[in-house]
Amino acid sequence: MKCYQCGTCTADCTYASVDDSGRFNPRRMVLDYFEKGKISELCWLCATCFKCYRCPKDVKPYEVLAEMRAEHIRKGKIPAHVKAFVETVRSYGELDEAVFFLKLMKSGKMMDFSIVVSSLKNSIKNGGLSKTISIPKKSPCAEEVSKIFSIIEGSKLKVEKSINVKVEKESENTITEGVPA
């Protein structure tokens, strides 16, 4: 593997910088993927900021994390927050945070309820809930967005094509990129 564990990807990572647990570590996830074949569920926390592309060895950790996501999708292991996001955008044509939050709560897979309480306290403190709660409205382009979802789902595209990333393990343990055929 080209990576020599310098930690630049983790030091630059937007999410790792706010992860108090220290569990989100792109450097470690890439190493575990190539050495142990481990596909981390933490890959879904990546903010896709692409700061990890500053790698001095051009490893491109994001592409490894994207391949991990693709593998989870192939296995049907899609987190509740991803499902709620997709359902909300498909139904409303854009992200409606209130609807997204309600779908996530309905799934029973809320990560941390203290975030909700904190958010409500801030809303009340800043002038009440009337400024933040609104009746969900569909975007003017909601119908077109729904059609796009239908086309993608009906076309039997492989996951690799939908994310335009494929990471391969070569015999030399180097990371290469390529767009699938």
C-alpha cells in the first residue's frame, strides 16, 4: 500500500476534527480495509469534504470510504439516516429537515436524542418555535426529482456507476482508481 500512515488525511478531516470519541479515523479505516478487508460502518459519517485528497502519496481515502459505502449498499446495509434522507428528497424534491428528522425518529434509529433537545432549547431561546417549524411543502421540482429516482432505480445501474468510483486491491497492495465499464 502506498500509504505510509502520516495521518494527513485524519488531521485534515472535517468530521474527525469534531469527533470527540476519536473513532472516525480515515487513516485507520483505509489501513484496515487493505490489511484486514474490514469495511467500517463509520464510512457513512464522512462529510465528503475531500480534504483527505491532500495525501502526499495520492491514496485518496475518500474513494476507499466510497467503496465501503458501495459495499454496504450491495449488502443492503443502509443506515436509517441515509434511507430517511433519500426518502425525503424523493418525496419533496429537496431536503426538508423537519420531515427528515421525523422519518429518522419513526425508524427508531435516532443516534442521539440530546441533539434534538439541544436544538429545541436553542429554537425557544432564539424567539420560539414558530420561526423553525413549518408545514412541509414540496419543491416546484419535486416531480422531476421523483422521475430521476425512478429512472435510476429502473435502469439497473451498478452501485459503482452511481458513485463513479471503484477502488481495487492490486497484487502490490496499491490503491488505484478507475471508472467502471
